[in-house]
Amino acid sequence: MWLVLAFLSATLLGFYDAFKKKALSGNAVIPVLFLNTLFSSLIFIPFIIMSYTGTQLDGTIFHVAEGGWEVHKYIVLKSMIVLSSWTFGYFGMKHLPLTIVGPINATRPVMTLVGALIVYGEVLNLYQWIGVILAIVSFAMLSKSGKKEGIDFKHDKWIYFIVLAAILGAISGLYDKYLMAPPENGGVGLDRMIVQSWYNIYQFFLMGAMMLMIWWPKKNSTTPFHWHWSIVFISIFLSAADFVYFYALSLPGAMISIVSMVRRGSVIVSFLFGAAIFHEKNLKAKFVDLLLVLLGMLFLYFGTK
């Protein structure tokens, strides 16, 4: 069941990336990100209120557990990590083709694996090393594909933004493993709904401060903001994808390494959107790069079983 939910989360993430690309096209990044955190918070506030004031949600998958600062301090840190990843990712997404951003983001499981190697002392087997090597090769090939569109991976700051966003996303994945694991396994054992509900709210306040201090004073001299309904769908698809993701992790036998890899399958959906909706270029070469990424993920999957 948890594997099916991982595939569902991947599909929802693909739509999330597509709507994000649409919302950011020619638009101011910080207000779009602020509204994303606002709408995501509005989705979960009713669950918090109903859980804390009544019994309607008791025993359901929507119930939000209570907790003091000893719980919320972990969630605040997660909010900072995720928001940092989003900020870099949104700016990169605005300036780069979706068919380049997607495959780069798909290398996150490799980064997570390397992080597990460093942080948790895990040892890579042959299949996992092949997956890592394929990811490196695919990144090099993607660099060549990007040059045909005038994108120099070595000197384009937006590429660095996307890579940094992916690294922070991998760190968030490792942190999720720590947050969700029971104390007897070295984790904190947090309730998944309290994490998802409150980290969105904390991000809203953090993003509000960033909006007031950074964007608002310069709004007349930077890229103007314009409203588009795709901004709402960013929050809807992201919240649904994360809800399914956290629920999958809460099920018995769920493996964070496999769930993370399957979620990166969202690149297939976003790649199709990039080709069909945004009419991006050089698709044949990028498709080969994408196949290498997916093949690398397959080796990581077999290496983790």
C-alpha cells in the first residue's frame, strides 16, 4: 500500500511542478511563494482547529496531534530547510526549462543516499554505486543538452540554484526519516499530520517576513506580480502530494529510501508537461538524459531492496 501511495505522490508532484512553472512565467517569485505558503496553511488550519476543539477527527488520518515546544522546535527547523529549498528552486524554475529542472531534481535520491552514507554511516552496495554513477553521467549529458539552449551549467547561477534546492531537498528527506522514525529506532516519532500542518504555517510566517523585508520595498523596481489561478493549484497539488507522502511513511514497512526514489518519478509527468504544454526544445537529447536518470533510480531501487 505504501508503495502505491508513493507513486500517487509522484504523480501529484509532477502536476505541482507544471503549475509552478506556469505561475512563475514572467512573474515575481517571492509573492508566488508567499501565496503558496498561505494557501497551503489555509488547507490545514481547519484540521488543526477541528482536532484541538472537538473529537470529529479522532482516530482518522486527518487528526492533528498536540505538542509543545519540544515537538514544534523540530517542525520549525523543517520549515526553514524546506523554505530554503523552495526559494532556490522557485527562482531556478522561473529561469530554466522544465525539461532541465526535472531531471536535476530527480537526482535527489542519489543525494539522499550520499547523505545517508555520511550521516547514518550506511554502506553502498554495487547496485547503489551503479545508480550513483548513472546519475552523475546523466547530469553531465544534461549539461551538454543545456548548452544547445545557451545554458552553461558551470556559469549559470540558476543551475546552481536548482542544484542547491535539490541538496536542501535531500537534507529535508533525511530529516523526515529522523522525524518519523520511532524513538527506539533513533528518531523522534512525530505524528505526520502535526508535521505537515504546522510546517506550512511556520513557512507562511517566515515567507511573510521575507516578503515585507525583501520584496515589498523594491516591488516597483523588480519583476511585477500578476495573479494567475495556477498559484492556487500549486498549493493544492503540493499539499496532496505531501499528505500522501507522509501517510505512506507512517505505514508499517515503509522505506524512506524507496519512497523518496519513487517520488522522483514525478519527473516523467513534468517532462511531458514541458514538452506538450510549454513546447520546450531539444527534447530528444533530454529524453536520453531522463532515461539515464530513471535507470539510475531503478538500480537504487534494486540496491535498496
